[in-house]
Amino acid sequence: MPTFRDINTQINSLIKDLIELGLSDDQNSPFEKSCGDGLVEITFPGAQHTSIAMKDTSYVKIYDRLKEERAYIAIMADGSMIQMMYAFRNGELERHRLAFFPSPHLEEFQNAPEIYLEDEIYADIVAKNIVPFPIRFDFDAREGVYEEVVHPKSHLTLGQYRNCRIPVSSPLMPFHFIEFILRNFYHTVHNKFSHRLRRMHTNVFDPSILQAEENIIHVQIPPSI
């Protein structure tokens, strides 16, 4: 079972990979935070502002505020933000929040695509029909929070839809999340450079999905890295 130190190490290594690939323009280093009562968080400077994303306001305002507060682990070359936070209690994973906020300000790329088409980083975002929306993988094993099917322990939320909680088979390692983002939103870069992403850990989290959740459409996390 991965420990909080495993998670911290993997996030730092993945940030280094993103920098070396020219994908990250700015970063906040994760750190361990002891909160008492056996709780240890892997978080980052600015994480206290992430609750902004839950407010009933426009995505543009949410994105701009998050960027202003530097509420991210990394900000990609196209302006997309990545957040990764984990919480362990007595050595067991209790929660995680893994979020991707694409930039809603893509006009520069889309209005002059010829400038960016030769740059692999931008090859997948120059189409004018792209609609940016946030993606979040959440895990919460606390009693009174999760509820079978209605609020799975591990789930995927698309956009800001309050009741969008697609069951996920287990919590995600940082590598799972970054690989998912690159494969689906930076496909050109992923095809060329995925072999350079570090796979330093073989540990993964145990499945958390319940039988009733397996019986509906859900997301399957690979059993190993």
C-alpha cells in the first residue's frame, strides 16, 4: 500500500518530468503537513484556495481566481492547471483530490493556429470547437461522506455538475492522474514522450468500488503501474 511519502516522492518526480518535457510553466512543490490526530496531508502552497472551485460562479471567474492565488501543483504551457492533494490518517489513505482546470482563455491559440501547429504542446488545443471544462478525481473514505452509488468513495466529476459522480474502481496514484491528462488532452505529446514519464513505483491503492457501483458504468483504474 502506498504511503504518504511515496505519494510526495511521485508527485515531485512527475513535476520534474513535466518541466523537462516543456509542459509546465510554473510549479508549487508539494509538502507534508501534519494536522494532528494521525492525519498527514500531501498538499501545496495555495491549496487553501481550492474551495473556490465549488462556488456557484462562472468557470472563467473560478479559473482566474485559482490562477491569481497560485492554487495549483503545476500550470501547463497552455495555461491549464493541475491540482493534487492527498490525506492519510494513521497511514491509510483517507482522501484525495486530483483536478485539471483547462484554460478558458484559448483565443490566442485558436485565432492564430498557424503559430502553434508546429509546437507539439499546442497541437491538440487549436481547434475552435474545443470547450474547456474541469475534471476531478475525488476519493473520500470517511464514514458519513460516501454512500453506495450516490457518492462512491472514488469517483470522477466532469465539469461543475454537482451530482456527477462516476464511480472509479480505486483511488488514483499521481502517475495514473498525470498519464490520464496527457493521454486525453495532450495526446500528441503523450504519444511521443510517454516512455519518459517516470514509473518509479509499482504500488497502487486497493480497490474501493462496491458491487452495486461495478454494475453501472464506471472507470477502471489499472491494477498496476
